[in-house]
Amino acid sequence: MEREQRTDRLDGDEVRVCTGNSEVLPKTEIQEGKGGNYLAVPAPFTMPTNLPAKVRPRPRVLIVGAGFGGLSAARKLGKHEVDVLVLDRRNYHGFWPLIYEVATSGLEPESIAYPVRAILHKYRCVSFHMAEVCAIDFERKLVLTDTTPVSYDYLILAAGSTNNYFGNDILAANTFSLKDIDDAESLRNHVLTSFEYAVRENNPMHRSRMLTFVIVGGGPTGVELAGAFAELIRHVLHKDYPMLDVTEARVLLVEAAPSLLGTFSPSLQYHAQRQLEKMGVEVRLNTAVAAVDDGIVTFKDGTQIASKTVVWAAGVRAAHLAEVLGLKLERGFRIPVEPTLTLPGRPEVLVIGDMAHLRRGKSSQPYPMVATVAIQQGKCAAHNIMAQMRFKPMKPFRYFDKGKMATIGRRAAVVDAFGVHLSGFVAWVVWLFIHLMSLVGFRNRMVVLINWAYNYLTYDRGVRLITGKHHGSDWFMREVQRTLLVHQAQAGGAEKRPQ
């Protein structure tokens, strides 16, 4: 198609715009003002975010999500002559493999999080907007947010995942999740508040319910959280609450499958279970949760247990954004993609990380929803976008499996990598090193290292703070009202008794 040039006005200035061809030309032609639908403007000019493609100097890549995959793509694209805009509803990137440490008073929230702008400021062509994506108009290449719409030439969807309650909204309302810093702080507040209130509770049955902690899901998150709870109670809280018999406190890890850590080797599964049981954790396998309501956990076999603290770690699904895009979805609400990570029929849209459903080789199973997959897919997506701009073939995604690991407590972990199975102290040292070096920012690494050393040497955890409004306040007020009613009833009965 022939290009034609016309003169438009932009912010009061006359600009020459090329129209009639949507192809992206190489870098030199773009800079000379011959770039198809793109406009050549002076270097100091700042382009608004919602301009259509025909009046932008360079192609824009819009990345939804500042998680592992989104930032991986942004870093790689930041080395090229494209405009990259990252959108996220938070202004920070969280290192979620350590979020359980925040929930169990081991680390401060800011030690596992880092501002997105601080991560990206060294990339001249990458910018960030804090906004929540509400919908996407693929025909108009427009992303609709809670602020202003944003146009794009290429789009990477990397919005991550959320808890999967398998359609049971009551479970979502009555259990704690662990997907964000707010969740971790809420759980920490609730656990510490439970001990504070248990000190004042005279009814053994109600006190037991306050001191029973149930974790649903025997994957790495559930195993690590259960071990951390057991250590917090045994090594720290028993000193804070000498008036309490902490042997009343129970930590239960419930798993519907016949083993913990389902993707690990059988020997490591066995070691993890034995280590948890040695720490005092009650492990229940082949046990599925049917309902959680008013402090009662009901299992599918009909048995029940009273607990005011139930943490849901039984599965994840793609972010809720996937449901509003009008696309075909696979299991877990994940979006099926081509081997090149592109959306079928829309090569300018790529989906990565937990949102993407891509079968692993000849297997019927998709790639796991883990950080290493998201990071590698982010790099692949960036490569394929640059390949499209240069009229070169895209490459299919190939995953390099670096293994998996989980910590179980002090001096204990399991590592399953490259056919090597490690457990115990050596695996724990490997786990510490890998997680420490994976943190973003030198300050965060130093803070975490100092905290870990302090916790290890003193058997203490310094972040035992109850802050802000927390999830446990409602049920505590109900318990107070119940106690007052009981006392009033008892007092009334005493007055009516004959002398």
C-alpha cells in the first residue's frame, strides 16, 4: 500500500504524519521520519500515553503486570529503540517466594518488595504507570484502565495469578490468602492477636480454637508456612506468653493428595513430611476441605475441626483479568497461546507467566505457574516482539528447568534439581543462597541476610507487630459479645435462684 503524507496539528504544532501502512520499519528509517504510521518528532518531545499509533515516534510495547515475567520482558526491551510502558496496580515488585516470612514475623514487608520505578529507571525507554487494567479492546489496540485508556502497538499480558477457590466463594471469604504484602500482614496480625486474646480466654474450648492454625494445601507454600508457624510458636511465642500452655497450639497441614510436594521426588516428599511431623506439625493427607464457616473446618469425609485461622494455599489460577477479555480459556482460567507465546490470530499480543497456557512439549500438561517459567517467557516474548519489528521469524518458547526447592525450617530444606536430590542442611544452604541472590536490590539482600542471621543465632523473630486494622478484629468482637451474654445469663440465673 502506498504511503501518503499529511500535515496534522498536535498541541498547536504542525507535524507531518505518514499514513497508509502499518508496518514498522527499521530503526534508521523510523529516526528519519519514514516509519510507516510513526511520526518523527524532536528528541525533547514527550508523547502522551493515549495517542494512537499514527502519531507516535516509535512503536510502543505495553506490559500489563510488574511481576517476574513483566519485568523480565521490560528489562530486555529496554535495551532496544522502543517505548515500553509497564502497568501494575501496585507500585512495587514483590518477591513472593519469601512472603510466608512476612506472615510469620521473620521479615519486614519492605525487605521483600522493591519500587518498580527504581527497578526500571536505568532504562531510558521504559516507563511505569500505576493503574489497574479493567478491559482490553483488541480491535482498537486499547487497554482500558481505572484512570485513562492506553494505546499500544504490541501488548504483553503478564498479570500473574490469584488463589483458586474452585468456585467456592465462601472459602474465599472465610480463609486467609497469601498473595500480597497486605495478605501477609493481615495474617501476621491475626496470628499474634489470637495469642493476645487467648491469654484472656478462660474457656478451654474457645482458647483451643484460637490456637489452632490450619493450612490447606501441601505444595511449597503450604509446607514452608507450616514449618514457619511451628518454629514461631515453639521458639518465640512460648517466651512471649509464659502464662499460656503453648502445647495447646496446633499447626495442621491438610493436603487432598496422597503426598506433600506433589512435583518433587518421592524421597524428598517423605523427608519433608517426616521433618514437619518432627517439628510438631500435624500432616493430614488424602483430606479435602469441603467448607469453612464460623470457625469450623469441615472435611469431605464429614469430620470437623475448630479453628479461627485457616490459610488457603491449595491452588492458583490466572488473574481475574483473563475472564473479562472475551478469549477462550483453559483450565485454571489460563489463556491458550501459540508456541511463540502469541495469541492465536493476534501476533501483536503475547501472554506469559501464570496467565499463559502452553503445553510442555508433547505432554498434555502446561508449564507450571512458577517464577522461573515467567522470567524465561518474558525474555522470549521480548525477543519475539523485536523479531516482528525486524520482519524476522519468531522463536518458540523453550523452558530450561532449573529445578525446585522448599524450606521446612531451621537447617532443613529439599532441593530437586538436574536429577540431584538434596535434603537437610546442605539443601537449606542452597535454598538460602538462591533466594538471597534472587532478591531485587542490594539493600534488600543485606536486610534479609541480617534478619536471617539474627533469627538463626537468637531463635527470635523481631517483627512481632500488630499493626493497622486486621482481619481478626471482627471475630474477636463477636467472642467478646458472646462472653458478655454468657456472663449476663449466668448472673440472671443466680438472681432468680431461691435463697
